[in-house]
Amino acid sequence: TCARLIDAAANFCPLPVTCLHRSLMLWFWLNAFRIQAAVFIGTQKADGANEFRSHAWVSVNQMVVNDRESVVVDFPLLQYIAMPALKPDLDR
């Protein structure tokens, strides 16, 4: 899948690659192929600390496509990013 290709490419990146980087890349890629996708960002308070953790994932038709559903349910939604409806290319 596209998500696995992005994960494989990230392994060769000399800089750290986060879930947000991977999710944004997958989001752009899917939308380039006219697949309506959204990036979701969730946060949670770390146990017993004054720290927050965050996580990003991509959803298509309300299905998580680059992570396990069991992981994302632990991160209450903070924000999401979606592309406006893509119009068909009538010049083709």
C-alpha cells in the first residue's frame, strides 16, 4: 500500500520522521490520485506527568489507513485536515 511505501522510504531518511510527516505525505499522495483523505491529529496526557503525547494518522471514508484502530482510539481528536472536494479535470 501507499502507507507501506512511505514507511519504507522513511527508513532511508537521515532525519527523524514522525507520524505527522508520514501522515502528511500519505495525505498529499492520496489526494494527488483524487482519493479523499483526511489527516487527524490527536493528543493525550502522559500518565502521571505534565506532558502531552500526540499522534497523527490518515483516514479514508472514516477508515484509518496508516495505523491500527486500536492505537488511534487512545488519542482524542485535536484537529483534522481535509482537502476540499476535488473537481474532475474537464480539460482531459
